[in-house]
Amino acid sequence: MTDRYLAFANSTAGRRLIGALGLPAPVPLERWMAGRTRPVDGALLLGGAGARADAVRACAHKLSNALFADREGQHDLPRWTAEHGPRLKALVFDAGELTRFEQLIALRDFFQPTLKALATCPRLLILARPPETLEAPQAACVQCALEGFSRSLAKEVRGGGGVQLLYVDAGAEDRLEGALRFFLSPKSVYISGQVLRLARCDTAVDDWSRPLAGKQALVTGAARGIGAAIAETLARDGAQVLLLDVPDTADDLAALAARFGGRSLGLDICAAEAPQQLLGALPDGVDILVHNAGVTRDKTLAKMSEAQWNQVLAVNLEAPHRLTAALLEAGTLRDNGRVVLIASVSGIAGNFGQCNYAASKAGLIGLAQAWAPALGQRGISINAVAPGFIETQMTAAMPLTVREAGRRMNAMRQGGLPQDVAEAVAWLAQPDSGAVSGQVLRVCGQSLLGA
Amino acid sequence: MTDRYLAFANSTAGRRLIGALGLPAPVPLERWMAGRTRPVDGALLLGGAGARADAVRACAHKLSNALFADREGQHDLPRWTAEHGPRLKALVFDAGELTRFEQLIALRDFFQPTLKALATCPRLLILARPPETLEAPQAACVQCALEGFSRSLAKEVRGGGGVQLLYVDAGAEDRLEGALRFFLSPKSVYISGQVLRLARCDTAVDDWSRPLAGKQALVTGAARGIGAAIAETLARDGAQVLLLDVPDTADDLAALAARFGGRSLGLDICAAEAPQQLLGALPDGVDILVHNAGVTRDKTLAKMSEAQWNQVLAVNLEAPHRLTAALLEAGTLRDNGRVVLIASVSGIAGNFGQCNYAASKAGLIGLAQAWAPALGQRGISINAVAPGFIETQMTAAMPLTVREAGRRMNAMRQGGLPQDVAEAVAWLAQPDSGAVSGQVLRVCGQSLLGA
């Protein structure tokens, strides 16, 4: 669960040796700390023009206390220059009004001068219009070109930086604040090279210090690792949390729940009576449903037993489907609910030795896609979060070479922490995140696993 | 343009040394040879049941002369067993009728016994139903799970094998033969881990020995490398080809064209008069339009000049858009035409030092997506082919370490050849390939570049 290489690489001696050998030099990533309130701890540069930039401008004073624009007088902000401006912690560029190929040069013109003036772990965000909503083919094509640009820039940006592209539907700009608070802060530090779509959403956050206040959450597989981090993060953000894990863990689970005023339930999610027990434990309904429980039984298909296949499919895919269906049918999952399925980069790209696991995780992504339209009619969103290499007991148990390869094969040259996945889940659980549904958000440091 | 390591690794001494050192051991890939007629040079095993399997069965005798099923009496074929059957060159499994999670075990049951009985460069194909067309969420989810399975199996299969997943629309089964001839033969040898959708298509191939007979094709950037291979392959399949490249190459281009009875045109596709000249050179119209011309001007964004940005965008993206628009407007691109845009894995995953190139290639993918619906009304398809690392003069000019990393970072542990891209283009150019539109087909050996 600890990355000794990362620590060594950032010691005085280690830095020298690693530089001399040309080895990967991972940067210590900043994380969100309890008690912090402002999303951007430094200067924010806003560029481009359009409805999205206007929406950013409207809430920018809540994001950072040092706001700049790249042109004189634009957005009524002081002009930033590489010569006289401070180092930049966050950049937002509205590319939504670019409709002709020759206008794409604006990307270079905006980002190039900033690249030598970035603070550590800078967060870069490109806002755009969903290509599929644009009538003119050239305009659609220009918005698509942003994907190649942002994913390339994500591979070039140094110092633990991340670059994302958000396609924002017309009319959805008024829900941007929550996405900005997430993607411009260390909460998204292990996310890079991602593309998401934001649609209109009727529900909003009242209190940004407790965006999940008044919400009841359920987290499966909550006894340790990613599940424990999710439960704790949802509680931090104001939710009442019910922690669920297998009966064996009951004592640990109860102690963990007690730490942040949650409840616990020891339950085998594959048991025949699981749905009934779960309904009984949630008499007042549930708003946030996080299916995190999962197992691995890694083997090449040539050597995989029937039991290894069946266990993984039953726990990782069949149980979340069955429990969600039961909660929906009983009306326990409330209107405007949020369902988050913990998938995996393996489910997207496939992975050697994980035919069973990758099938189950691809199936979860399919579940988000299949259910999103129907659930949307009740204001419920359903998404998958796909972790890459995360430092947990599961990855600590990997053979050394597999573990090291997994850790370094991403743009950050290190594994993520359970907290990184938890922050993504907490964001998707917010009232304003109904803007995102049927999608996959990777928390993988821009993994090289391929697809 | 030659991979010396591949040759060394397959010499007697090299095989020993590379085995001892644990280095990647690439397998020499089989390619389609002129004069060959049967797609599968060995035994074909058909498994699963449903409309797709029935369609395979109906044309299977044209694919292979050694047909088997995995169960007694199924598909009216002899039963194959690991003990008594021959080595398998091609496998097709119809997973389209799997609707419940517990049925997914059928994948393991079908593929597991075959994995130790595969011939070299085996081609594995899973046929399925498009999840988005299924009403029951569980059924949709099961079909999605196939993606994770097939991409994992693609990483496990040895000996230069490839695994693809084809989602076949109801009613599209009668156009499967062309896809089978491609995906079960060496024509697709450098394609693996891919997922495509096949829809209904009204046009069919008359003569499989010359599927493009009577068609007029245009290939840009045809003087060398991938473009030359595309031109030659389209001609092999019966098309009349107009080879286009910059005026400098006119003599070489004319000589190349003469080799297979094509015509040539020296033209700068970015020139103001290019559309008019092109229309003049195609007085009788064009059926197959291949936008292959492209340039790189690699630099990190921090050091990229305005000219480097603009050149790449102008040649790679603006010119194909402008020429296609002109051919459409003038009615020169005929009904049931085929447009193929040569994109790049960089356009999907982004690439270090290629912000300009990746933007242009992502834009081409956007072009295919944006234009597909409107063109579909005239029976025209438009798709992108995304090569990974292909052995050309362009990649030969890369610095050694970048070249070697690029070559090995895929499931095949080697670069592809121009012919591999050309075969994919030729398939998409066929009359029956109207079944595929608005999609991207990667020819990348299941690249690890990420996305």
C-alpha cells in the first residue's frame, strides 16, 4: 500500500540517481485536505469566450482569489502574462465557440505561454459543446478535435498536472460550478485525459461545505480500501452512510462506521435474502447507492475454473444489478438518486489474466448505459467510475513486477489512492451531478492500458 | 522500415537469447498473399447459437474447407474436441442469445479448450447483439460484458492471434460474409481487441475475387507508404484507382499507377484550386474516397510554432473536409459511395509531442461521426481507420528509443505493415461494408497507447 519508489524518487539522493538513470520521476500529488474550502489554491486563468466561460466567470471568485484572463479586459479580469503573472494553479479555456478549423490555433495560443508558468499539480480544463448537438459538420468536427488535443496535452503537462475536456450542453452551464470545484481542485488529482458530457440538471447544491447534507448513502464493500474511503468521503460531505460488507468484517465495519457517525450492515450481497435485508436496513429510502464490492480471481482463461469465473461475475455484476433492481422496484431508491458503479480500466481495455473481471466490469459500464435513460425520467443518474492502479491491499498483493508495471504505466508514473476514487464518487453523488449520467469516469492517471 | 529485432527474435540463436532474457518475442505475422482465395487456411470452429451463427453456417463452406462445431450435431457439423480435432485457424462464437449473467460462462466453456489447440495467427471472432438495441437491461449488460472479455482474451491469445467483437443488428446477418472474409483471414492480422457495429446494408458483393470491380477510387497521399499500399490493394480488388499526391512526386506516382493500371494526379490538396482540379479529374464520378494524405510536425505544445500547428491541421483535417464537401456538392461522390479517413491511434489516445497531429486525427474521427447520418441516406458510408505503429518511412525516421517503444507497445510486440491498413480500407470500401458507418477501426495490434 506504500509506494517506496515514489518516496525515494523525491528524496535528495533519489532525485539525483533517478535523474541520472533516466528513470520515471513521479511527482508527489497534492490531495484535498479536511478543512480546506477554496477549490483552487492559487491563480486561475480563464480564456476563450462563450456561455461556458461566462458561467465560470460568474462563480470564479468562489473558486480562487486570484483570477486572470489572457487578454486585456476579457471577462473583466486583469490580464495574465508569462512575464508578469503568478504561477498558475488552474486553467479554464472555453473552446465552445470555435467552429472553423483555422480557429483551433486558439488552443495553442492560449496554452503555450502558460506551460512554463504552471504551479505544481495544475488543473487544466477545456470546456466545449457536444459535437453531436451541432448541425454544421465542420463545427462538430472542430469540437471533436479537442479530444486529441486535450489527451495529448495531458501527456505533456508536467508536475502532476491533469487535463480534461467537458462537453457542456446548451442550457447546462448553470450547473458548472460543481464540476469546476471538482476538476480544478486536488479532488481530481489522479484524473487526466478524460472526456465527459454535462447535460441540464434540475437539482442544485445548497451548501458547498456539505453538498450531500440530508442524503442517505449506501456503500458496499465498505470495510476497507476504496470502499472505506468512499464511505468516509460521503460522510465528510454531509451524507448519512450505511456501510455494507460481508458478515466476517462486522466488527471492523461497525468501528469504522462509528468514526463518522455512520451505520453498518454485515451482509453477503450474493445471498438469496440480500435484497430483503437491504430494504429492511433502509426503511426511509436511499439517495446515493455506491456499488463498490468486488473480487478478483485472476487466471488466464486457459486455466480459469468455473468457480473463478462464476464468483467474479456473481459478486461484481449480478449482485449490483439485482440489488439496484430491488431498490428501484420497492421505491427505496429515491427520486434524484445517484447510483455509482465502481468498474475498472480493465473493463474498458481488457487485461491479461482478467477475462472474468474485465467482463464483469464492462458489464457494469453497460449497466450504467442501459439504465441511464429510464432512471433519468426520475432525476436519477447512474455512472461508472473506472479506477486504474490504486494503492490498496488488493494491489499490494500483486507480484512485484506486475505491481511496478501497473503503477508506472500512466501519465502520473504512480498509483492513485483510494481517496482519489472516493472524491470522484462524492462528486457524482452531488445533487448537481445529475448533469452526468450513463457515463464512465476513469480515475487512472491517464493509464496506458489501452482500449 | 525493417524490424531487425523481429527477424533476430525468430532466428535460432535469437529465439534462445530472447527467451533467456525474458524479452518480448514477437511472432512473424501471416499476411494475405496474391492468388489466395479461401479466407481461412485451416479449420474453422463455430460455436454458440442464434441468427448470427446461422448466417456464418450458411457461408462457412466458402470460408474454410474444415468446419467444426463444439457440440455434437450443432450446426450440422462434426464435433471438434481438443483431443481429436485439428489445430484451429479461426473461431466464431455467437454470443447474441446470452441474456442472463450466469449464461456468460458459455464464453469460458467455448474458448478454454481451444486455447491450447490454436494454429499460428488464429483469428477469433465473437458475434453479438448491439446492447443499445436491447430492451432488458440485463441482456444489454450481458452483451456489454463481452467487450471486457474479448479485449482481455485478445491480450492472452498467443502466436499472433487476434480477437474481435462484432455487434450485429437484427436483420444485418445477411451481410456478414464480407466481415467474416476480412476478420477470419490474414487481411486483419494486425487488428485485435476491436469492437465494431454492423447495421443493415442494401448493397452486396457480386464477385468475391474482385469485390471492388467497376468502382472508381481516389487515394490521396498515394506516392508511398500506406497510401501506395491502399492504392495497390484497391486495384487488386478490382477498382480503377486515381492516385493523388503532391506535384513533386508526379513521376514516381505515374510509375506506381502504371503498375496496376491506375491513373495519377499531382496536386497539392491544400491549394485553392484543388477541388476544381479534382472534380475535373473525376468526370465520371467516384465511388471510393480514401483520405490518406497526412503530415506530422511533432513538437511539444510548449515549443510548437504557429506554422507547425497550421500545416498539420490544414493538410490532415481541413483538406479532407473541403475536398469531400466539394465532391458531395458536385454530385461526384456517387450513391453507395465509401469514404475512408486515415486517422491515427494518436487521435484517440493523444500522444506526447502530437497536440497538432492528434487534434487533426480526432477531428477526422469527428468528421466520420458527424457526416455518417446524412450520407447514410444516399447509401454512402464514412469511417475512420486508425493505424497504430506502422512500418513506413515516417516511423523509420523516428529516434531509435521512440521507435522501439512504439513498435513493442502492443499485443503483437511489433509494428504493422502498410498492407495491414490497406486491407482494412479495402474491406470498408466494399459494397457490403455499408453496414459500417460513423465508426473507427483501429489497425494497431491492440496498442497500449491508452485512451
